[in-house]
Amino acid sequence: MKKQILSIAAGQTAKALILVYLTFSVPVVLLVNVVAYFRYGRVELSTLLSALLLNAILGFVLLWIACHAYNWVAARFGGIEIVLSDPPEEA
């Protein structure tokens, strides 16, 4: 059975996806700070925290905008179509 995603809740979707996004950005930010430590001899904790905070805020805003853009496109041209089926019965 085909179904269409007509609308996405922007706030909830951005909140959920930013948590997924941060799981990938934390190791990257840590790696960048390790490289900075070996290159310059020190790393500020405030730099680490501000990089993570900036990633979270900027990521949330961009995801929120992307959800609204999807809703606008889906309302005019149709949403993403997915095919759903019932799981097979266990024997």
C-alpha cells in the first residue's frame, strides 16, 4: 500500500534529528580539538563547548527550515511516497 508523507512537524523532527546529528559531530569536534592541541599546544574548553553549541543551534535551525521547505513542496507537488506492508506471519 502506497502512502505519502504530506507534512512533517518541524520542531519535533529538528529536535530528534539534531540529537542524531550531534552523535556524529561530537567525535569530529573532538578530533579537531586533538589536532589543535598537537599543533598549538593547548585547547580551550570554551572552544570545545562553543563548537558543539554552535553545531547544535545551527543544525537545529537548518533542519527546522528544511522541514518547512519540505512541507511547502509536499503541499504543492506531493510528498515522498513510501510503500507499506504488513509483516509476514511467523510460522
